[in-house]
Amino acid sequence: MINKISIVLIIITCFSCKNETKSNGKLNIVTTTSMITDLVKNIGGDYVNIQGLMGSGVDPHLYKASEGDVTKLVEANVIFYNGLHLEGKLVEVFEKMGSATKTPIALGEELDKSTLIGSDYFASNYDPHVWFDIEYFKQFASKVTHVLSEKDPINTENYQVNAETYISKLEALQTKIKGTIETLPKEKRILVTAHDAFNYFGKAYDFEVVGLQGLSTATEAGVKDVQKLSAFIIEKDIKAIFVESSVPRRTIEALQAAVKSKGHEVEIGGTLYSDALGNAGTLEGTYIGMFEYNVNTIVNALK
């Protein structure tokens, strides 16, 4: 990992190397989270070179840039990241780059702030897990399309066609998961997970969402948190709680044990993908596949 001085030196050095060059005539794109990487791949297609910094199971709240990451960022033609302080430890890197005339694009900052869920845990004052509302992700798609078209006008039509195709798939996803969720009675729509990544999902689909660690995985759950949530689970007769792929399993196992110690049982209903997609090449390795998988897992476990 790198310190502040290293960041400055790398940025100064790399800016002397033509950062607007293209590889094979294509734009060089760098993305942060795997959700954004998948989005840009769908819109940019074969017309861009994409490097995603965070892979499967990586927690963006805690991710620290390596020297190689900073070099990739500085040499990129375009950088897309979530923003809203999701990539907390990368913020300083982006600020340094912005001062060096390259402005990374925080997709979350493009959203109407009056519609976002407030949070005291983040410097942005908003819950950054906005990709769990598909309407917001469609807005991300529109912004990516606009930026790519502006940077590479020759391929504008290709980007627009790809975006229209992808947004149609997102709309089909919305219809499909709505039908699946409607099979679950409203009184059973209580989602307990390792941390509060699913509040936008809950708002969109009428779930009560409770996270053991709060909004950021940088905050640790204490004994009181576990005891309070275990009492809630017993009171509401919740059948299943969920692990998250980017959060250690032990947090939810401790909660399950606390419920059991009070003479009750709660199942671990499965692993949900929250801050990162699944492995590349799998259904869960795409945004659409991840969303459908999560919904099926939740509904089947809570029925």
C-alpha cells in the first residue's frame, strides 16, 4: 500500500507520460467496483479497454490503492467510480488526481441527492449502496454512455445502441424480480444481513432491512449490537439471516449463536452479494445475474 508522498510522486511522474493516449486506438477505462466494471463493459463493449481495480469479494469500504492502481488511474482516459464515499480510502487519490487536471467521474454524485437515503456514517452524508435500486443503475448507464460518447465521438452510435440494449435488460430484470418478490408475504419481508448494504433494495421492494454492522464495514459490531438484533429476530420470528460475500462470515454466525443461546433457532439463508459481484464467468459475476440471484436467495429462505 502507498502513502501520501507516494501518491503525489506517482501522479506527477505519470502526468509527464501522455495520459490521453489510447491503446490500440481504444479508450483506456479504469473502474473501481465490480458492478461499475460490468456496467462499462456492457456499454463500452469491444470499443474500450477496461481495467477494474476491485474483483469478486473485495470490500470497497476498506480497499487501499497499490502503486500499480495509481499508475492505472493516472494513465486512464476515463475513470468511473461509485462515489458518495463508498471507496473511502481511494478518495484522497481521486482528490490528488483532480488537482492534476484529471477529474474522475463519481457516478453516484450525478443522482438527485433529495432522493437518496441519508447517513451519518459517510462523509457524503448519504448511503452509497445506490446500485441496489435498479432505477439508479439505469442512470449510471446513461451517464457512462454520455461520457464515452463525448470522449470517443466516432463510436457514439455504438455506445448508444449498447446502452439501449443494456437498459432494456435492466427493465426486464425489474419486471422479473418484482414477480418473484410478490410471492413473499409483506410481513415476511425482513432482511437481516451483515451490514446495511440493502437499504435501497428495501426501499424499492418494501423490505425492512437491518444490518449488524451498520452502513460501513469499517465499523465493528459490538456485543450490544448482537444482543439487540438477536432479540429483534426472536420478536419478529425471522426464519433466516444472510451472510455477505465481502464481509467475514463470523459476524452473522455470532448473531445466529446469540439467537440460539436464547432458546430459538434462525437459519443462515445463504450468501448475498453486496459490495462486489461474484466470480468472473459466473451468473453472479454480472450485475443482472447478481441481482436475480440475491432476490431468489432472499425469497426462498424467508418463505
